[in-house]
Amino acid sequence: MGSESYLTPEARARVRIDQMLTAAGWVVQNYKDIDRMAGRGVAVREFELAGGHGRADYLLFVDGEAVGVLEAKKQGMSLTGVETRSAKYAAGLPFGIPAVGKPLPFAYESTGAETQFTNAFDPVPRSREVHWFHRPETLARWVKAHRAMPDTATFRGGLRHLPPLDRVGLRPAQYDAILALEASLAADRLRALVQMATGAGKTFMAAAETYRMLKFAGAQRVCFLVDRGNLGRQTLRKFQTFVTPDTGRKFTELYQVQLLTSNKGGHSLRGTRAPSGHRPRTVVSFVDGRLRRNATGSAPAEGPGPDWVCSCRGECRGAV
């Protein structure tokens, strides 16, 4: 029997959570060994909070400042309602501990198999499922953005402050589709279906909306899914020829565009790379809908989800 077989279910969950945190770039420490500056991100187990607030399973520090809490639960336990306890911990930071704000803005609840996350910087904070813990650099970026421009610090905030849409270059159906989609997303309805006739310009509409999300809403990456390789190549060409309405430059001069294709069980990336200084961290990927792997080909540092704020599915017909 493995060594973990003697652990309680919650202890086994914590072993897995420790592994996930480490893979995401966090230094995991015990409370008695606390060193807030041991790394960019430090997760301290069993952190004693102020009177009446109990003990946080993990207190998260970024650049020496407390930023959030993580509540661990045994596998199989529902996380519904657990965010209430996490909120209590987030508000119970002891006096004298440096923090980005009180209550702390970030809260996770996890069983090691299922994880949910709440970002208090969102216009209407609410828990949502994530596939992995965010890297310390991601939380640091959100904190910096919130200090500079609180209303647009997150993608959900940015969606509520988009500039007016220019009709130039758009067909009436494309214009109406973008307006309706943005209104739906701004209202926190995160699933939407755009139905347009064949030949109406769905891919062009998607390219126009992708550009607005990247430039104005603060999106980091957009994943466009198709179910056949030829559709992926066609979509790549459409983005390569799309001219941005406000700058007159091609999309690929500003943002990196990659095509992800399966290759004997592996993966490959091809496309165009943005020149230095033009947000090289932003990637628009076209993923074959039959490909069940993420872009790293292995367990990712942040999972496939947290930085991919939008998934556009093009004519997948049940393949995704």
C-alpha cells in the first residue's frame, strides 16, 4: 500500500494541493517555518488568524504581502457554500501582517480534484471553477492592475468598460452579434451562442471581438476551437489578414497567433509571433476539437483554464 493510504481523506487532499501549489510556482511552508520572502509566492499552512477567525488551511503571500486564502476539503465533499468560510478567513488577517487589502481579495476552496476561486476585484465577486491554482505572477498582475485602475483590473471588469463599437468594416449582422455578445458577457452570463447563417462572416466577427477583448477588456489569451484541421488553417488565415479598425495594422502584427495541431499523440504550434514590445505573452490559439491535450502536453502550471478567458467554438458539431 502507498504511504498516502494511511492518511485521512482531508490529509490526502492536502498532499495533492501541496503538489498543485508547487507546480504552479508557490513555495509551501509550515506556519512555524514562515518566511514570506522565500519566493515570489508563498503558501503557509495552518496560519493562525485573528481572534474569532480560526485558522486558515493556507494563507497566500505574493511579494511578501498576504493576498488570499485557500480552504482544503476532502475529496468528494461538495464545495458549494464553502466560500462563506473562506470569506471569514480572508477577513481575519492578524494586525501587523502586510496585505494588499482587507479583506484579502483572492479565495480558493479545493479538494485536490476540484477547485473553485473567487476574485474580489470582479465587479460582482462569485466563486467559479478553475482547473488549477493561479501562478503568483498572475495574482501580482491583478493586484497591480487593481491599484492602477480598479474598475478594469479584471477581465469581467474590463467587459463593462469597453469603448463604443465602430461600424466601419462590419456587416449589420456582425455588428449586432458583437453588441449582443458583449452585453451578455458584461452581465456575467459567461456562456453565449452566436448563430449566423453560412457565409455571414462568423470568423471575421470572432476576429473583431477577439481584438476588442485583448486590447480593451484585458484578456490574456483566447482559444478558438474547431473540429477539423482545414477549418483551423482557414481561421488562422482569417486572423492573419484581419486589419484592426483603430490602428490599420494587421492582427498578427500586434498579437501572436498560433495553430495547435495533434502530431502522433503530441502537439505542435505554428503561426506568427508578435514583434518585441507587442504583448508577446498574449496568444490566440486554434485548437483541433478532437485534441484533448492542453498546449503544454502535460500537467500545466496553471491548468488549461485561468489565463484562457474566452473559448470560441467554430462549427464543432459535437466534437468538443
